[in-house]
Amino acid sequence: MELQLELIPFHYYNTLGFDVELIDYIDHVDDSIVLEKIKPLYKDGGRPSVDPRTYFRMHYLYFTRPEISSFRQLCKQLVYPKNQAWRNFIGTPNIKDVPVHSSLSHFRKNVTPELFYAILFDLIRQALKLGDFLQPALSGIDSRPVYAHVNGYKKKRCNCENKEICECEKTYSDPDAKVGVQRNKANQNKFFIGYRKHSIVCPTPSGPVTLLSIVLPPDTADIDVLLPLVEKLKQIGELEVEYLAADLGYFSADDQAESLLEYDVAIVTDFKKNTVIPETCSSEGKPECKAGHELIWDGFDKDTYTSWFNGDEDKCMACPLQATCDKQFGFSFEENPFFYGPVPQGSSVQENMLRFRKQVELAFAHESNQLDSVLRHKKVPVKTTEKVQSFFIMRDTFRLIERIIMHVRETVLPKDHVEKIKELQLRQVEQFSLSLAV
């Protein structure tokens, strides 16, 4: 690999300012899908259009560079002469060709969330080709609040002459923002104004990463988002998720049954205190035989959707019913998805899966901390549901790209990859210093 670094022209690293993140993006991330999906939106004729990858990479800088706090500031930074490497990265070496900040808003407005999803799904498929990176067999699902960029109380924003008697509805400055309830935590209000982001999180060697998200009003019940998320997950195609660990907000027999029968994804949850437990199960939800002995799970048959259990041999030996007992019991999943599913209640398998779900909260906390540098007071800088949805799809996309680069750097590239590029940068500085000294 050292030989390959030496063979690459020196100016290749120089044009990108010896910035390792930018270099690894160009070398290991294929964003041609952006051109493929967005180019058809351009009209024929008129002035030459800007490559959509320019706008896409500008958003990459916005989301990944802590020194950038707004789109307006990003465009100002790009026209500074010292930031030639950034201009080369986005594909506009000439300062006069750098797009203005309003064009970024126009880009997000015209590119629908569905197209952003298509770009994200293509990058997920690229990530699946990397060895030992995404481990989607067991994934998690959860939601978190998103604070809208609003100030003050609701007001009437109509054009009526007398707003005191008109029947127009009061709204916030973001018309789609609503009041939601969040968990009681220290130094945090119970209520918030904004949206709720529902996400599916996948484990990786370096920690959980968000695969995809749906942004909805905060008063939307979690269970109403479960099947849309699973359906969206299946649109990726090559991603095989077998189990989704969820909290009790996603507790629904009908939806859990449909998820397994229609999409082949098993939803793993605990059960609520007021849940009606079958007579064949203990108070903990574990199947028992007629003698009241706890059964041992023997597997789940996906062909017949039957959960199989065996009797405990230690208890069967002294059981008076052993002569008439088959010692093998089958329970239909469709009869009761909570207790006769692919993952039995109270089993060690279920405990491990629900323990993983807590990592989803860690992923949300990590995202929230990262957004401090982008979102002032953690408020999303765009308004309306569609724009907020596009914003967070892009946020998930660039977090995935960062993880891809990190994984490639740890598993494919030589250990001294970063140091090698820094060494080339120092060599250039020394060459310039010598010429000035002469």
C-alpha cells in the first residue's frame, strides 16, 4: 500500500489540502447515485446546471465540520481564498462558481424525501459490501423528540383584517410543529414543540448507526410508525433484518403479526402489565405444561409459524402425567404473537435483544450531542414536516458515510494511512520553505 501512495500524483493530495476526511471520501465513497437520481429534475436548455453532487458534498461539509453552524456561513467559508481544498472537493475550483446559500434551500426543496431515501439506500448497499461492518440481523427501533425552530406561543398568521373574530387557526412559525410530551429528565421540560423522529438502528463494530428514520408529528403513536418503518426497511432490498428490538410503545399484536407474516421481520418486545396472559403460560409469560412445569424452548418453525417447546426432563421424571404426555408442545404464532413468537418471553435470547435496544438510546444521545454544533439549542434549522424529513435523511446519510470511512480506514487501509498523508503535507511545507529561503 505504501507503494501505491507513492505512485499517486502528489498534487492529488495537494488539491484536497491533505485533508484525510475529504481524500477518503473521494477514494472510498461512490456518490454517483446523486447524479443519477437528481439529474432528471433539471430542465433542458438555459444556463449549464450545477452538478447535484456539488450541493450534496456541500451538505456533507455542513453536517461533518464542527466549525460550520449554518448554510450561510458554509457559503461564506467556501469563497475564502484559503479554502481552495473545499472548493476542489465540491467540484467548483473557481470562487465565482460557488453556489449561494439560497440554492441549497432550493436543492432540498426540489429533491423530495423519497429521492433522499434512494440515495441513502444506495449507500447502505455499498456499506453491506464491506466485510464485518453492518450487522443488521438484530436491529433496534426507537424514537426521540426533534425541537422545531419556533419562538413564543401560537398566533394567527392569516391575512384577515380582524384576527380577533376570524376563525383561522393559531399556529407556530413552523405550521407543522405541534406540542409533544417527552420523558421526565433532569433539567428538561416535560413538553416540547416540534416533531418526533422514529429510527431503525443497526449495530456495527464501532457502535450503533442509524439506518433510516421517519419524522412525524409528536402526537403520533409509536405503534402507528412500526409497519411504515419496516416497509421502508424492505425497500433497501439487500438488507436482511430478522429481529427488531423495541420498547412497549411498539406493543401491538396485530402489527407484530403482520410484520412477521408480510415482511419476515420479528418484533421483539416485553409485554404490558395489563396484557391477558394465556392459560398455558405462567405469570411471567413463559409456556407451561398441564402439570404447571415451565417448558424449554426448542425453536420456531417459519414454515408453519409454530413455536416449539420441550418438557424439562428433570421434572418430567417425577411427573404423574408423563405416561400421557408427548413432552413436545407446539403453539401457533398467529394465535398469540406475544407469547408464541420467534423469541419467547423471559428467555435469555429476549433479554439480550432488549438489552441491545438500549444502545439505540446511546445512538440518539450521540446524534444529539453532534447536532449541538449544527443546531443552535438543538433546534432543527428548517420548517415543515417534509423539509425536516429531508434534513434528517441527509443527517443519517452523512453519519453513515463517516462510519464507512472509519471502517475502511481501520480494516482496509494501512495503519499509518493518516500519518502518511500528514507526512506528505509536511514535505510540501518544507519544499515551500526552502524556495522562500533561497
